[in-house]
Amino acid sequence: MFISQRSRRVAAAVSAGAVLALGLSACGAGDSGDAQASDVKDLTIVAAASPWTEGLKTLAPKYKEETGISIKVETYGNEQLNDNYKVKLNAQSADFDVMVYQVQDVMREFSRNGWLADMSDYVKSDSEWDWSDFQASARDAVTLDGVVYGVPVMTEREIVYYRKDLLESAGIEVPKTLDDLESAVAKLNDPSKGVFGIAMRGARVPLVTQFSSFLYSFGGDFQNAKGKATIDSPEAIKAYEFYGSLLNKYGPPGATNMNWVEASALFAQGKAAFYIDADSQAYTFLDKDKSSVVDTVGFAQFPEGPAGSKFYNIVPWSLGINAYSKKKDAAWDFIKWVSDQENTKWLLSEQTVPGARESAWNDSKASANFPEQLVEIVKNAGKNGVGHDRPQLEQVAAAREIVGGPAVAAIEGDPVAAEAKTANTQFQDLLDSEK
């Protein structure tokens, strides 16, 4: 077992008779008022349903077996989770110690409110645990203004799904560049036979995350380091035009109404030669009950644009510590344990949880249950991944509504530059409102 060899290490930090309760904390290590780790009797962890949470059901009893520490897990739906956090943290509740939270959606708001602990000293405190083993983009994703607010426990990337049979019969190589992709999509587009060249998200808000990799690979971003909106830059306009052109010329009718559910269904039904979206959908296409492309689906890294292959490599879920918890050090002991190399490998192997540690993905036994092509893509995330897939601000929902507009214009075949200029002004106003 991956989790059975470190009881001596854990016992050195927490007495074997202690029982830990995981909760939320926003303060740093050793804050006054915290209980000594050896005095903690239980920890409470709050989470949403996810593959990682399922794995925790096995790991929590193992932790108690090794250390005598009990773990209580409270699970909520995604929307309920954030509502629950806001209610309790506004009341400065110490009812829970460790929080599993969505980095892209709430980290900025929660850190500004002082709800998340500064974990910078914690992650640097143990060279054997090895913070540097986590993918660089994953570490960046949980870091804001130089402060670490969490430990990433799941990752997700944008990849290319393709029909191996169609490419082989047409003598087309797997696209390595965006120009190659456009050429292949055009050649394989055959609506008369019920096959479109490509399926992707086209709806205004959902498309933003998947458009991001195109934006980065063209050399752009949503904003620069100085907080200036940049979605009307020459690079951004080219990215918008490219994304829109693919769906306008080679995509299915009604693309601007499509989220991932509709677009992925077309690919699963064999009605699209290419599908570009998150790698978290890979097993949908390998499920014979849901997919007609089980034997023909291939996986490829996001193609190179003018700036290279720059795909998002985000952290859907991270472990943070509650500012108001009285058990911060004990909470960290558990986080360190559950996210170490052995447990990350176990979660990857037994629960197919795509963790953030490079050592896990480099272990052929741990990654054996993942498609080989996908494993190679993840291995390249360290040098190619970008740690965000949407604008970086608190009002992210409003921002997505704005920055998705030029993409919709492009999909509909309308000029992009004027739309991008208007959207950039609106986005800048939104950014300025948060200063």
C-alpha cells in the first residue's frame, strides 16, 4: 500500500493517541490561540463530491489507524459548498479546519476576506514532502501575490481528442501546430456524411475556459501583470478569429448554443473528427455505454501556436486551512500526509485522481490506468501549462460574460476587432472596480 510506510513520520508530529478534526483556517503556522497538534482530538474537512473526496473515504481511516487521528468529512454540492463557506466564514466559525475549494472561482475573494490561511511557511517546511515536486503551473495557481493559499490535489488540462480512424484513412498526421489543426479539420469536415471537422464549446460563457489555451498559444492573455485588460491586443484578436473560424467553417450548426455537454456528445457519437476540451472528459469516450469511439479516440497535446503550445493546466480543487480554526498545525499535518508522494500515487492509481505531483505521473505503475497518450501530455504540463483558464479577478462570472463576446462574434462570422475593443473597455472597468 502507498500509505502504510510513514507512521513513524506522522507520529513524530502528532501523538498516536490524538484524534484530529479537519477544518478551515486562514492564519499561518503557529498562530496564537491554536491548539498544540498533540492535543487535537478531531479534524473536520469540508469538500464537494469529487474523485479526490471519494479517495478520502479510504484514506481517512488509514490516517486514524496510523496516528489515532479521526477525520470527519462534510460533503456538499458545488454551489452549496461555497454558500456554506461564506455563511460560516463570515461568522468567523472554527467548526471546520480544512477546506477543499475551487481555486479559479473563490481563492481571490476568500483570501481578500482573510478566510484562507497563509500556507507559505508550511509548504516550505519539509524538504522530504517536497513542494517543488508539484507542477509549476499548479503551484502558481494556488499562489496569489507571493502567498500560498493551498495545496493542489487535482489538475485538469485542455487537450485534443481526435478520431484515429479518420486521420489514418485520410493520411493525416496528428496536428502539431494550430495551422496543422486547421488544415486537418478542413479536410475531414464532411457534413454530407454526418461528420463535422470539429466540435467545441461555442456558448458565450462556457467557451471562455477552452478559448484560453488558444489565447495563450497566440501569445496573449486576458490581462497583464499590471492589471490592464488585453483582450483587444493583436494576439488576442488573432486567437478570437482563429477559434471562431474553426467553428464557423467546420463546426456543427448552432455552435453558439453549445456547452461541453452538447459538443462532447457529438464527438462521442462519432459526428466530429476533432473535439478540444478538458482531459477530465477522457473516460467518457472510453465508456462503451456512452461512446461509439472507444476504439478510435486518440489524445494529443494542445497544438503549438505562434507562442508555442500553451494550454491551461488548472487546479479544480485545492486544500486550504481556515483562518478561524484553532487546529491549524494539526490541519497541516493531515494535508501534508494526504498530499505526499505515496498517497498521491495511490490516488492516481486506485481512484484515477489526476494529481499535481510530477513524481506520480512519472511512475509508470501509478499512471498505468490512464491512457498512455494522456500521461505524456500531463508530463509536459510542467513546461507548457498555464495556471489559469479564465480572467483572474473576483468577479469572474461577469468577466467571462464580457470576454466571451468577441469569440461569439467570430463564430457568427462577424468582425472581431471592434467587438474586442468594446469588450476590453468593459473588462477594464470591471478590473478597475476591484482595485
